[in-house]
Amino acid sequence: MNGYPGEWAIGAVYFPPFLIASFLGLLLSWITSRLLNRYRLSRFLLYPPGVFLALAVIYTAVIGSWVIPI
């Protein structure tokens, strides 16, 4: 058995680690896309919603594999 919890307890509610990782991935990709829009770097992207989705997947994978082991 590994030392990582199967669920995360927040209050009296248990959450699976993938839900926490995906929420953090979406939050980080939203912040990144806001920064790209603020500094007008998103105009160089072909399809910004696709970049948002790709960033969400990448951030979720990184958080899920290194920060919150799934």
C-alpha cells in the first residue's frame, strides 16, 4: 500500500484526487488564458479555446502525476 490517500476529505465530504487535480488544472489554465488575453498574446494563437483546452489537459496531467498522485 502506498502512503497517499485514496480520497481527500474537505470538511465531511470525500473528493477523489482526480477531481481535485482537474479543478486545479482548469483554474490554472483559466489564469493562463486571462494573462494571455491581458498581454494580447492570444492574437498569435490560431484557436484560443483549443489552447485553453490543451492547457487544461496539460496542467491536469502535471498536477495529477506530480503534485497529487492519482
